[in-house]
Amino acid sequence: MKPSPRAEFHVVVRGNCWLRVAGHKHAVPLGGGDLVVLPRGDPHSLVDSPDSRARPADEIVRGQDLRNYGPVTYGGAGLPADVLCGYFEFDRNRSHPIVAGLPALVHIRNTDRDDIAWLQAALNFMIHETRAAKPGAELVVNRLVEVLFIQVIRAYLRQAETPPGIWAAIADKRIGAALQLMHQAPQKVWTLETLARQVGLSRSAFAAQFSELVGNTPLRYLTSLRMQRAQELLQDAGLSTAAVAAEVGYQSEAAFGKAFKKFAGKGPGTYRRRSRPASS
């Protein structure tokens, strides 16, 4: 399978199969209840045994009815397996630290375990909607996919013995709380003192722990967060540059323009003009 701009996921509803991923030496065995996500869109294939030849997906689905999400049937000589496939879509032009911090392969094992019951519930709803094909199913499935992504992240953090990078920071009680404050209201006038006080740490201890876990200082992380939000807002033709600046915490349009150019390599006006055709 070719690399994908999407983060594809597969849920083994019933049976067993194997996942082969480019760059991974060994195939990954999957059983009923397993869920895998490929956040970076790495080439991969699903096969019935580690040594089986994988046929291209477009050959398999050719001529099959894909209305109402399928199902797509293939093979028949081996043991049956039902797999629910879908994808999460991100703006690959902007690197969000949370998405960038995910590994190339997320494997959630045995999703019927009690400690990740919410993930299983989301999957069950999605399976029901794709099979029932009732009016409004597409809207329901799209919302469920958003819920599924959140539940995948929660389950990944529970099952990861040592979460890497930004995820270790999110899992930390105090640094995670500081990240949540910044993400919820990036436009607020946050300082080292106010953030440290909110999470119950001294200024120096907070700065040291944040930098160690996140790999950046709190204020630089906040600036990056604001600029990413500004990139989204600049694609809205109804918002002036001054309005975007205010939305991300800048009282001065000139100060915002300087910060944005340093972050994106171009000024807000140039970015808006170049991004508008792509977004439309």
C-alpha cells in the first residue's frame, strides 16, 4: 500500500489477521478486539498470514458496492475475519505537537478490556452504524471517528509503559494540567508565574519540569500553539488580521505579524493569500 496523507486505522471485529508495515521487520499479529492506527500514513497491508502476498486495495474493492460503507468481501478459502477500516484526517501542512508525538504504529490490544470500555463502546456504535446504513449514518460515523481518536489516545496512554515525548508531559499530573490550560485558552496572558501557580509548583521547578518533558520552554510552546491557531483562523476570509491577532492573544497587529513571520516564514497576509486556494 502506498503512503497515505491520512492516519488510517483498522479494528479486528472478528477473527485474526496480520499487519505488515513498511520499515517493520516482522508482521504484527492481530486478534479480535485489536485496533491499530498508523498516524503518519505509513504503507501497510493486512494479510491472512505473515508470508501471504498482499493485493492492492484498489483491486480488491473494484466492482464491489461501497455504498453505505460496504462491506467489502475478499478471499474465502481461510478462516473468516471481519475488519472495520477507516481514517483520521489531519492538516499535514501544520505539525501539531500532539499528533507529531505519536509513534508510527499505535496498537491497542484487546479493546474489550474493562479499563478501556469507552473505546469499545465507540467502536460498537461505529460498527452498528456502518452495518445498519440508516439515514444520517455518515454524519454519525464522522462524529464517532472524532470520539474514537480521543479514546485511542487515552487507551494508548494507559497501555504505554513509558509514554514518549509530549505524551509523557500530558501524562504528568502537573505539566499535563499546564498544557491543558494553554490549549483551552491560548489567548490568555500566561506567564511562568501564573502557570506555575495554577499547577502548584514554584516558577523554577515548573520551568525545569516543563522543558524536560516537553522539550521546549513554556512560553515558546505557548507561542507555537498560538501561531498554529492563527494559521487556522487566517483561512477564514471573514476575519481581519487584527481580529486573528486578538484571538490568539496579541493586542498589537504589528507584534502578531512579527511573531507569525518568525514562526511561519511569511507574514499573515502572504500566508492567507497562499493558503486560501488550497482550503477552498
